[in-house]
Amino acid sequence: MILLNPRSLLAFLHDIAAIFFAWYAAYLLRFNFEIPEYYSTQMLQDLLVVLPVQASLFLGLGLYRGIWKYASIPDLKKILVAVVVSMAAMASLLFMMHRTVPRSVLILDPILLVLIMGGDRLFYRSWKEKKLYGISQLGSRPVLVLGAGDAAASLVKSLERSREWRVVGLLDRDPKKHDRMIHGVKVLGSLTDLAGIAKGLSVENAIIAMPSSSHTERREALELCSKAGVRAMTVPAFDDLISGKVTISQIRNVELDDLLGRDAIALDTAGLGALLSGKTVLVTGAGGSIGSELCRQIAKFQPEKLVLYDSSEFSIYRLEQEFLAQFPEIPIVCAIGDIRNRVRVVHLFETHHPEVVFHAAAYKHVPLMETENAWEAIRNNVLGTYVVASASQNAGVSKFILVSTDKAVNPTNVMGASKRLAELVCQTLQQENGTRFVMVRFGNVLGSTGSVIPKFKSQIEAGGPVTVTHPEITRYFMSIPEASQLVLQAGLMGKGGEIFVLDMGEPVKIADLAKDLIRLSGFNEEEIGIVFTGLRPGEKLYEELLADDEHTLPTPHPKLRIARARRQDEKWLEALLGWILGSEVKVDEEVRGDLVHWVPEYRQPKY
């Protein structure tokens, strides 16, 4: 029984006393603190009915299953319901007993009872948390919260019990919120007032609590923190809060994703479930940035089996360990091999019979593929794609999705030209029936291997300077999860032969990216410095998502469009394979010269 618990018994005895005091106080108020003798006697007699009826109903309605330390609005609602029900039962019983009770008493009693029972519980919670006089936060660090919306309100509430942080004020752009209070904390002014307010309150830390704001607004907040000499932190992203992965109180440092963040992606989960659930899925380049994230996203749809194929032993081992820990229910196959090895690839298809293939394996680093490795880039990215794509076709794979790049558009480097050839290979293999080949183009992803972000971070850690090739160089960026999700969505929507172009948002200057990372690391440009080194071999100032002779068509998904590009025929494919399968190793200059023939839009750089 619940009353066997000493704390529950104490609460029950408290409420019995509350019933008595509420009943007595109701009569006192009704008769202006001078109760006539007749009513005084009646009051005590009626109490013999009121007390057991209300006490038994409180017990039956489960009022003593909660813990006072955590008393909150739901507990108050429960008390309110219990009091109303018990009052109705008590009034009915007194009426049937022909007892005359002043009507005002029947109104005052439940009001007083709710105030006593609810008030005592909330008072106990406040006392337990030592918040009445702020004792619990003595020695904690003062912090300002930027934003005064729902996220900020939840954060202030969560930090009430924190021994590390003490919220001393909020700042918000909306002047209507200024001088208002949120959970006892005042909105002191606008975000632009941060420097003066932080100095006046001796605050060295600020929390950006604007998870649903645009990346531009978050960037401005970060810049204000930097100018004010205040360390900036933030709350988790809005989608993570909604999904329940994290809570608002999990404060963290501001990451680059927060500044370049984009709207959440709407996925056709039902369609992707039909495409992937219960199917065997093969991912090439599974150990890479995009490949590994594709595997994680695919795992959410419960495939029958996931085949991880990569040439890197360590990458596959690391991914295997991750899946054993996070997705133990998903059967995985860890296959090591080269995508150009037809015997190995065909054996893989004959053994595991994949129904969907995501081809993410490729050499992607532009400068490395431009000199000394141009022929390897062609053989790996073009021949490797042909080997896997033709094996998919022969094995009756339902869909083959090629992960391409924006560098395939009007390429000025060998890597981009090789990916354009890979697209053409897939388009040429496309037939009316059989495997449907789908190509997906997108730009740079934050944190991928070979991206500028890890390089900038290591340079900042070393004390600088940060090296940027050109002050005007711009790139499109998206997060690895976003890119992977859109690859899945494009793969679902593709009917065969299309090149999907992802909405990459607004291009970002690499120099601005470097400045952001310097600020996020707690430094300024004077301390670290930025040096411009000049464009590298094969590097363009601006990336494009569509070639000049292409046009796009809209799709039902707002972040995906279809590029209508020129195609080739089987004779062209035979000639291309003849060029690649030649026995001699071609030098870089020869490769670049031949590419002009195979990719007419390729613009050979001059070195």
C-alpha cells in the first residue's frame, strides 16, 4: 500500500490537517472570524463526515504517488481535480443527511484547500532546491541568455537547479519583451546591448538560446559575443530537441553547423521504408564521410542486411565497431576491396544479392588528383563506377545511386571531369527496364575528410595563421547528415537516368568561414591571422551546380531539382573504356589533354 512509505504517510497526514484548517477557515471567513455557537457545533459535526470522505477520495485518486520535491503544474491539476470531486461527493452526502451548510463555505473550502495543499507542495519544492534565497547557486558563474523565446524560457527553468550556471538576465531583439520577467529572470534589453550589460554585470559567458532562428541571426549573435569579449555557448539544435535526442540544458560550444545551419529536411519516410526496409543494401566507400553517414541513415529503415564496401581496412573496422554498439540488430557485412576489381565486386553481388546500391567511393581531393594522380583519379572514379554499375545491372539491382559533385559542372580539374564521366557512364547504362541509375550532385560537406574545416582547426590550434587560397573564393556547404538524407530522398524519387541537384543554399566565402572558426575557438583575427596563398591547381573561385547546356526541372521535394544534361550512346562508352583500359599509364598533361575530347565542357587549366 502507498501509505507504507513514510513520505507518503506524512503527505497524507498533512492533507488531513489541510482539510481541517480549510473547513475551519471557510467558516471563519464566512462569519467574519466570529462563528455563532450553533454553526460552530455544526461545523465540528460536519467535519466528521467531510474529513473521512475527502481523505479517502484523495487517497483513491492517487495524490500520494508523486514526490513533493518535484511538484509541478501536473500535480496542481491533480489536486484541483481531487478537491472538486471530493467537494461534490461531500456536498451530496451532507445534502442527503439534511445538513445545512452555508453556501459560501462550500465555495471557500475548496479554494482554501487547493491553496494549502498546492502551496505547501510548491513551497517544499522551492525550499528543497534552496531557491528561496538563492543558496544553491552561491559560487556559480553568472551567464546571460541571448533570446527570450520558448527555448530560452526552458533553459532558464532547467538552469534553476544548476550549481555551475546562474542566469542573471536575458536579451532579445523584440522590444515588447524588454523589462519583462521569465521565471523570475528579467529581459534586460536587446542583443546589441550585450557588451555594456556584460561589463556591468561582470559576465564572461553567454548562451545563445535561439535554436529555431536562421543561421544569419545566430551568426550575428556570435559576432556580438566576440565583440563583447564574451564566451559564446548554445543550446542543442531544434530538430535534436524535437526528436528527444537531447535536452535544452545540454549546453555546448557553438559549432560551425550552427552558423551554416539550414531548415530541417522533410523526408518521405514511408517511401524510403518501402525502398530500404527488409532489403539488402550495398554502400561503396562506406568508410568515408558521406558513405558512413549514408549507412547510419539507411540503418534507421531496418534493412535486412547492410553490405559495407571500402578499400580502407581501418575505416571499415571503425564503422563495424560503431554499428555493433549502436545498431546491433542490423546484420552487416564488412567487405574490403577495390571498386575497380571486377572479380571481387561480382563475387560480392553473387554472394549477398544487394537490391539497392549507393556508390559513394571516389577520389575527391582536387589538388591531389590534379598532379601525379590524374590517371588514378580517372581509373578509380570512372572505371570503378562502371565496374560497380555494370555489376549492379547484371545482378538485377533495383536502384543504383551515384554520389556525384558540383565540381562535375563545367569542370576545371581532373577530379570534377572524372565525376562528370562517371555520371555519363551511368546515364549510358540506363535502359528502359532493369536497374534504375540515379545521380546526385552536391557541394562541400562540413567536416568531411579533405575539407578545409579540419585543416583550419589544426592551424588555429597551432597558433595560426590560417591559410586561405583567395579572399573571394566561395563554396556551397551543407552538413553530412543533410547531404546523406537528400541522397536517400533523391534515390527514392529517381525513375532512372536523372541527375538530381541539391539545394545547397547560399554560397559561403571561405575567408568568412575561417573568421568564424577563429571566433568559435576564442580568438580574434589579430591573434591568429589569415594568409592568402593563391589558387591551387584545378581550383575554381566559384562552384556551379549546373552546366551551361543544362536546365533543371522542379520535383515534389523543395530541396531537389532535376538537371537535364546531354547523354552519350553505347559506342561512346565502348571508346571511353578502351581509353581507360589501355595498358600504359598516362601522365597528367596527357590525361588533361584527352579529357577535352571526352568532356567538352572541361576547361583545361594552364599551369
